[in-house]
Amino acid sequence: MVSPLRVQNLLERADDCYNRGDVAGRLKYFERVAREIPNHPLAKAWIGECRLALGDWSPDSWALWEHRWFGEPWADYYRQVTAAVPRWTGEQDLGGKTLFVLLDGGYGDVFQNYRYVRWLEQGGATVVFQVRPEQAGLCPGVSGEGQEIRGVDYFVNACSLPGAFGSQPETIPLPYRPPGYTVQGRWPPERIAAVWSSSSQHRENRHRFPLPLPAVSWPPVTWVTLPERGDWRETAKLLQTCDLLITVDTAVAHLAGCLGLPVWCLMSVRSGWQWLRDTPTTGWYPTMRIFRQRTLDDWTELLERVAGTLAAALDGEPAIA
């Protein structure tokens, strides 16, 4: 029997790797946990997450990541849904079928994965997408969490849609754009929206941004401070009046990317798998530029780099470089 202290040591070493941005090293420690405790509820999911972050979007990686549901607080709800409705894996024909997309993750995950609705509908499905009430005005669907699912043929988790469609970093479909919203920004930018914090409930929030802001010399522009959450339609209206969004990794970044607004996203060393590693752009949002932290929690150096890039933009540098 493997000692709990032994497992804890492996997990702490994996976390140390994460803090250094060493995802390959993190993966090796998770693989050791899986070998020593084959029935560990989340080891397979962590392995899948690391593989996805390294750009391995193979069917095996997606399948491993699906195990994330078996060790989380909502695992019992997931088991109940699975017992009542078959899970859609991307293999079953959806012609004439009703598919329930199960709420999975936060607000940003809904904005990110709602793009797959049009592909599902092209496959003949009637799609019922579960969203939080605050997002229903932008992403039509049934709102509410933990509800009983009836009258559907299949269900799928929202964050499982990229894997079900076999997406690769270079084949991600264009983002969903909420109807009725257009962005007609100027470049060089004159009016810049900013989001410096994210949901206090997010497990990585302590690494996302410290407030107050470090002292950095910013070029003279008009700043618009946006809330991280609230009425998303009002946030979308505000974004329409701006030329650029500078933000930490939060749901507003996803919304702005859906609207087609230039986004400069400030990414912690401990960034999510979907942003890959060491790339300044992303297939999720063609108008997004990623600024990556070089040392965990050192935001001053990153902000100075962003401020310098903004000064260059005001002199005519393009939005994406």
C-alpha cells in the first residue's frame, strides 16, 4: 500500500513544477501517481490536462481529461446524469436528436465552447445549452445548475466539446459572436478597457493578480475599468465602445475575444491548458495576444513589458505581433 505521505510528496513536486512553468515535469509526477495508485480519482485527469497544455490534443489525451468529473464535488450529479442519459462522445449520429450540453466550468468556459453549437446544429441536433442566468442574454440556453435532465437523447459536458469534435490547436472553429454586437475600434487604441481581477472563487485567483497595481508608467490613454462579472450584456455594450482590452485570464477576455475586440491577456505561469505554452497567439481567439509571466507572481515585469508594447502600439505597431 502506498503511503499517503508519499503521494502528497509527489503532488507537491508536481505543483512545484507548475510554479516554474515546467508542465513536462508536472506530467511525469502525475504519471508516477497514476502508476502507484491506479484508482486515484483525478490522476488521469491531471495527466490529460498536462498533455493538452503541451499541445498533445490526441484522442487519448481528451479521454484522460474526461476523468476530471470523477473526483470533483459534482461527481455524484454527473453519475446521476450518466445513469439517466447516454453521453455523446462525438461518434453517435445527432440527426433528429436532442443534445443537452451540461454546464462545465466557469463563465469563460461557456463563452469559449459555445462556438460548437453551430457545428452540433449542422449535424442535425437540437441543442439545449445549460448556462448561468447572467449569461442567458448572450448565449441562449436553459439557465440553472444541478437540474434534472429530461426529454433529451444525449448529453455532453461543455468543456468536452473540443475533444468530441477532435479539435487541434490549429483547427479550432471561430468563436461564437453574440448577435447584435459589433466592434468598430480604432488602432492605435485610444480607449482601453481593463480588468485586473477575477472571480474570488477561482482556484487560481491568488496567482492571477495582486491589487493594488504595481507602479508602472503607462502611456496617456483613456482607461475604462470593467467588472469581472455581473450583467454580461452590459459588459458587452461597454466593450463595444473600446479599442482594446487588457486583462488577466478571466471571462471578460473570452467575451471580448468572441466580440472580435483586440485582447491583450496577461497570463500567469500557472495558466490553463487551453492557452498552451510559449505562444503569443491562440486559435481560440484570432484577436487575442498573450503576454506570459516569466516568474510566478512577478506582475511588475510583465506589466512593464505590456506598457512598453502599448507605447509601441500608439506609434503604429499592429494589434497582433
